[in-house]
Amino acid sequence: MSALLPQRRAVTVFAVLALGYFLSTLIRAITATLAPVLVRELQLNAADLGLLAGGYFLGFSLTQLPLGAWLDRFGPKRVEATFLTVAIVGCLAFSFATSFAGLLLARVLCGVGVSACLMAPLTGYRRWYAPATLMRANSWMLMVGASGAVASTLPVQWLVPVLGWRPIFVLLAAAVALAVGLIVWQLPQWKQADAASRAADEHVPAAKPGYAEIWRNRYFQSLIPLAFLGYGGMVAMQTLWVTPWMVRVAGFTPAQAANGLFWISIAMLLTYWLWGLANPVLARKGYSADWLILRGVPLSLVPIAMIAWLGDTAVAVAPLVLGSYCVLATVNSLAQPAVGMAFRPELAGRALSAYNLVVFCGVFAVQWGLGLAIDALRSHGCTEVAAYQGAWALYATSYLAAYLYFAVLKKP
């Protein structure tokens, strides 16, 4: 299973890193389930809600460039354990915050704290696992992330009336502290992996510091708009706007919307699991990530355009259509390991973090931007349903433009 680690150790390392990523996606997605409660308690409008959810991604994005350099230099063990201590502070701060500003600051801290939970594993896998296993590990990490999104739906919906949303964040802080302990205990020392990597690549010149080589790469450039609007937009929808659409447009109760989001997240979990099984087989048959993205993205545009067009006439099928969009848009995730493998191992942390920066800037922009668009359309006389339709139509058009840019500019 691993290029440098014995199979049993590789499985243990995967499980430990998967726990951290599970918690990070639970923290990321929980605002979608809590949105009705937060709107009611704090009297938030759509732009406030989008900014609060996007604060996580703002904090996440701010760390990505230094994070990549630190991962290449210090390795996943030191970097992820250090960052997760900030997540503990963020969860506790969110639990005790009494104002919108306090909640927003706490969400930013949470975003900073969990910002290494996917990049650290992928950087490690680039050196610890064989290429075919790396593709599978990436998809299965995303499957674990989808399970965190599942845990943020109905389980949270059930716990809120029993515990309240504030104690839930105290429990999350305790779980993150456990993950830190396991990371420190189980992850390999980076110097050993680094030495092995250099020994295997003595003929390759040392990587230059900084990100110039990453940003100048034509393949990386071709993926930027699609990462921003395709991958980032899918995460923005799943972690926030799917629930308000079901409540505000389709007329669902918060409990019904949480149930719909639960099944959407289950579908995404199964999709990532299937990607993990299929990726090595597809690679052996010559189907590259680019080939799959070029054919998969147009399919994901169909349901997002459909839901924008139908509006409140699609009440009965809203979860099915929204779920279809989220599932089909997972094809964008295949670009992430492709980016990691497009660069030398000593550049993997920076390449992956630069890509992740683009993705999560996109999540922040789409989450807040949709809220701003909805409020702007409402202020110009549109009904709430029409405002949501207009905002989602704008997103679908932008997503299509990003796909066309990739199709024209990409370099094999």
C-alpha cells in the first residue's frame, strides 16, 4: 500500500489523518445545519449568514501559501498538530461568543486551525505511498470528509435540542485535542521521509523556494477558474446554500432540510468511495483526470441550471436535483491529486496548498457572493424565490465559463 511505509503502518497513518480531516469537515459543514438556529437567535440576513459561513474559508485561505512551504520543510506531523491547536481555540471561542463579530472571529480561527487537515495528508502521501495508492488515498480521504459532512446534518440536528449548539462546539474542541494527541504519537518523522525522497531523486535539482514555479505552470493555470468556481462552488453549496434553498425556496422545515442534506452527504460519501475504487482501474486503462473532468463537469452543470430555472416548482425533487449536482461535481476533486503528481515530491506541499488556496478562496467568494446577490436582488424588488434563482443562475454561468477556460487552455 505504501512506497515507504509498511502496509500496516500506512493504514494506521491513514486512519489518524482521516480522523483530523473528518473533524475539519464536520466543523466546516456544521453551519449549514445550524443556519436556521443562528438566523433566529442573531437575526442574520443572507449576507451575514454567507459571511459567517465564509469566515471559516477566509481563515482557511489565509494560511495556504505559508502552509505549503511549512509542510515541505517540517512535514505533516509538526504542522498539522500545531494548526489543530488553533482549531481547539476556535471551537471554544465559537461556543462562548455572544455577538456576530465574536462568532465570525471564531469561525476564522476554526478555518485557520483545520487548514492543514487535507494538505498535510496529501503531502505525506506523495512521499509515503505509491502513485496508484495516492489517487485512492485522496478519494478515500474525501470520502472521510463527506462522512464529516454527514455527521454535521441529522446527528447535529438531533443534538441541538438536547445539548444546545454551544456545548456541541465544546465537544468538538475535545475531539480535536484527541486528534492532536494521535498525530503526535503515530505520524512518521518528516526528516526520515525527506531523506528517502532525496535518495530516490538525486538526479533531480533541488526545488527553488517560493511559489513561482507553481504559479507559472501552464497546467496549474488552466485549473485555477475551475478550482475556484467548480470545486469551490460545490463545497460552498453543500456546506451552506443547499439548506437555505430547501427552506426558503422549496418550503421545507429545518428538520426536513437537514434530512435532505443528510442524504446528499451520504450520496457524496458513496461517490468518493467509488472514485477511490475506480481511480486505479481508470488510470490503468488510460483515463486521466483531465479526460474525466472534461466529460464530467458538463454533466454537473445540468442539475444546477435546472434548479435555478425551476425554482419553487421543483419542491418535490429539490433534494434529488441538488444531490445530483453535488455528486456529479465531485469530478472536480480529481484535479487535486493530479496537481500533486504534476510536480516533484519536494514541491508537493506548495503545489497542493496553492491549489487548495484557489479552491477555498472560491468557497468564500461563492458563499458570500451568493448572499450578496440574493440581498441585492431582493432590494430591487425580486421575490425571495426569484432572488435565489437569479443568484444561482449567475453561479451556473460563471461555472460554465470556468469549464470552457480549462477546456481551451489546458496542457496535456
